Amino acid sequence: MLNSLGITQIYVLDQDEALAFYVGKLGLEVHTDADLGFMRWLTINVPGSPEREILLERPGAPALSDETAERVREMVSKGAAGGHLFFRCDDAFKTHAELKERGVDLIEEPQVRDYGTDFGLRDPFGNHIRIGQIQQP
């Protein structure tokens, strides 16, 4: 049976711009950056958690036809491609302040909720990101 999730994927329109955002601003690290010839395999991970990777995939071959890839790029740019990432942190207010200092365009202030404190933002391509300090039961 299944015992873990190793890689998840989100679409990005420019992999170098994605690296600048996810590594340069959010503080993630590059796990794998390989030219496979038919595509660039680019994964990142939270520092200290290399067992869980995020594939930053540019819509295109071999998975998508040119026509489908163009439609996916349109949906990504509208924030409607279904890309969501949920990160956890120890202090949502501190993390929010640090990201603001790094120039991240934050769309929400931290909100205290029943399950903890979290806030939202979008990457440069419209993917939704939530960062939360989750209360332990």
C-alpha cells in the first residue's frame, strides 16, 4: 500500500522566475534541477524536508499538447489552474513580517481562526499559497 507522498506539482509560467520567488523570497531550497531534454525537471522543498518535493512544471510537452498547454497557461495566469500550496510555520505573524520585508506581495494579513493563525498570498503566476501556524489539539 501507499506510505507517503513524495512529489506534488504546480504549474508555473517561467521556471527561473519561480526559483526567484520560491527560493529567493519564500526561502525554500532547490532539490533537483535537471535538463531532461524534453523538459526541465525542477523541484524544490522546505529546508530540512527533502522527502517532500514540489515540481515547478511549465505547462507543455510531454504531458500536454501545444493547444492544451496554452489553455493551461491562460488558466494559471488567472489563478484558476487549481495550484494550491499549504505551508506551516511556528509563528504566522513573524513569518508574515519577514516575507513582507523580502518584498513578497501579501494579499492577506494573518487571521486568528479556530484551527490556528494563517494568511494567504499568490505566487507570480496566480497559484494560491496559505501559510499557517496550526494549533495543536
